[in-house]
Amino acid sequence: MSGDPSEEDIEELRKQKMEQLKEQQEGGDAEAQQAAQEQAEAQKKAVLRQHLTDGARKRLNTVKMSKPDIGDQIEQQVVALARSGRVQGQIDEEQMKELLSELTPDSKSFDIKRR
């Protein structure tokens, strides 16, 4: 009978160790995911810094403050263009205006006629 309790103790220790490993793995995944996200953000900023002029960067920052979702779309578009090699030199403010006009929906104008 003395063999049974030790086997139960060993089994209990195994279960505890497995739970600890699972917890460590989950914590490690979150840290690794956060680190990867920070690295991707740093790469995106570097690409934007390299391919945008000061005027275009200022315009992008202004758009991001007023409309963050559109600013993020523009950033993604510029990064995609840069990675595909379709950006010749740097994007200036006029080209940034064109990108903005392409990605923002046309605002509907209303003609009010008075009788």
C-alpha cells in the first residue's frame, strides 16, 4: 500500500507542473505577441519616415488626429506601396492629397433651392 500514495503524489506533482507550464506558455505568448506588435509598429514608422516628406508627414498626422481610421488606412497604403516598390523617391504633400482624395468617400453636396 505504500506504493499507491507515492504514485498518487507523483501524479499530483505532474498535474501541477503541467498547469504551471501552461500558465508560463500563455504568459510568454502574450509577451511575444506584444513584442512582435511593437516591432511591426517600429518598422511601419521607419518606412513612413523614409518615404514621406515633411509636408506629407504633417498632413498625415493632421488626418490621423481628426480621423484616425482614415489615417491608419493611408499609413497601410503607403507602407504597401513602399514594400511593393511602387514608390519612386518620396511621397510629397500633393501626392498625399491625391491618396487622401482616393481613400476618402466623396462628401455629398446638397443643393438647396429656395422658391
